[in-house]
Amino acid sequence: MGFYEIKNLLTRSMTLNYNKAIPTNANARGIPVPLKGKEANCSKCKECEVLCPTKAITVKSDREISFDYGRCLHCGLCADVCPDKVLENSGFVYVMAFNKDEFKINYKEGEFTPQDFPIPENVTKFQKLTGKKGFTYREIAAGGNNTVECELNASFNNVFDSEGMQARSVASPKHADAIVFSGPVSKNMAVPLAIAWDCMPEPKALIANGTEAISGGLFEQGELPKTPDLFIGGDPPRPDIMINAYRMLMGVFKFSFQKALKKFIQGEK
């Protein structure tokens, strides 16, 4: 056995411990959130609403603002342009849910009440199939900008280790349990996406990976073969976010977007 083999045996593993993962990152912009209480004194100039490239923000009054985080690019532009500094980049990056409506939040003086979103029946069936053995997926680039594909490639390195977390990529949808698609689904990719979906056996899952896949992002969203079973926000999501979202789909990782965000806003760990 050579020197490097011995060194590697004694070196601490570089792979992330997903059981200790948290939904925030101090070095990331994450999703924007309004300040709480009297500090959330908005002058209703609506600069954030007008300049948001994906129309993810609606200013309703000086105390009320709505976000659709399924449309949010995490670009930070709204926080930058706000003259009242009512909005801030939160560093909250775990934008993942089984129901797209969970991303829609209406803040009143910086507060909101989380809603309960039951796990869809198809997801429950999928979890029974994949909870112990994991799942395979076929990725389809449906007219996006390839940033999601770059992060997917990184998800298989020794730091993120997607295969070690039992989410494996395969070359054919016939061998897959799920379809992971990126992009707004352009006109030329709607049919290939539908064909790939149709040739897979049940139970199966459709995963919208990235803001464009969830809402179209800067573009009009094309036709989908069905409502996705899992939505992963961000433009693009980081590899560890994707993998924990896959683990959530398997039932291994328990997570509620609205409840986790509420807990974060309240300053709880």
C-alpha cells in the first residue's frame, strides 16, 4: 500500500454530512425577505416589483408584500434597489417543495403564518419504492441555460456524492425512476420531454430543477407532461440543495419550506 493510500485512510472524509445540513448559507444571497415590525416601513415605490426580472414580487401596501419564491432567481436586485432598505438577502437557500404553491408567501410587517401542504399521493407511492434503495433519474435539458447541468455534474464529485446518497443518473428514461428537467421547456423540447415521461413505468416522479423549470424564469413556460412531483428553486440550485431535495423525495429527509423559513425568520435554530 502506497503513501497516498495510507494518507487517504487517515484523512477525514470530504463528503458533506447531509444529516447536519442547514437551509441557510451566510455566503449566499438566498431568497429576499422583508424586515419585521416597524422596520418594514415600505414607501410603496414599487421599484422592487417593477425591476424584478421574473415578476416574483407584489407590493400590496406599506406593510404587506408578497413573494413567489418559485419565480425568484436569488439575484438580490430587489434588496439592492429598495430605497427604504426594507428587503434583505436572507441567505436562505433551501427552496424545495412538493407543491409549487408553498413558495407563495404573503408577508404582513415581515411576518407570515405557514400553511400545511400534505404530501401528494404519487410522492407517497414513490417514497415506498425508493426510501431504502434510492432512485435513478434521466436528466433532460429542456431549453435552459446549462447552469443546472453544470451543478448536476458537480453533484457527483467526492464532496457532494450524489450516487452515495442513492440518487443516480442513467442514460435512458427506460431505466429511470424519475425525470429531472431543467429550463422553461422550449417548444422543441416539449415533445421529447413528454416521450421520455411516457416510456417510464409507474410509480415515477417528475422533478422541476431550477427556477426556469418551476416557472419559466425569464421566459414563458412551455407544456409539461404533468404537474411536477418535486420543485427545486434557484438559478441554478447548488448540488447539495438538489441532493437534499432528492432525499426529501425519497422520504429520507424531512423538510417543509414554509415552516423552515418561518423558523429562520424568528431566529430559531
